[in-house]
Amino acid sequence: ARPNSGEVQRCAWWLGAELRLLKPELIVAMGATAFYSLTGRTSGVTAQRGHLSTTPGGTRLLVTIHPSYLLRLRDRDEARLQRQAFVADLRKITKFLAAAE
């Protein structure tokens, strides 16, 4: 089950501590909960999917769907298209990181 906003907010300190410790060059937000946790925005995953943006803290952010979405798709053609788009999103990770070097 998806965590509610209160649960996400109660864990925000942990996420913030991890990000400060790790200092990632890029964060990949998989799904709406991750997107909300990192940006505070409750909508926009579809519009932001596959695009590079930044978190409020300034870390680069790539947004994509949560992999479980692919498992819930009933239409085979749609599932195939969405899997291809998901793989394309993941391939962008190396491109984004290579561009930063």
C-alpha cells in the first residue's frame, strides 16, 4: 500500500539525512511517492517523467514510473510500450551522469 502524506513526512528526516550523507549526483524517483518525498509535489510524475530537473535541495532528479505499475497493466500492447519507455528512462541515467563529468 502507498504511504500517506503523514507517513512520508514523518520519514523525511531520514531521507534528508541519507541525501546529506551520500551527496548523490542524481536521484531517480520511481513513482509518485518518491516524487512527492523529494519535491513536495503531489502531481506531475507523468509530465516530469524522463526529464531532468532538480530537487528543492539542488540535486539533479530523474522521474519515472514505479516498476509495480508495469505489473498492473492488463493490456499487453500498453504494457510493452510502458516497459520500453521505462527502460528508456533508465538508460538516461548514464547519459545524465556522463554529461556531468
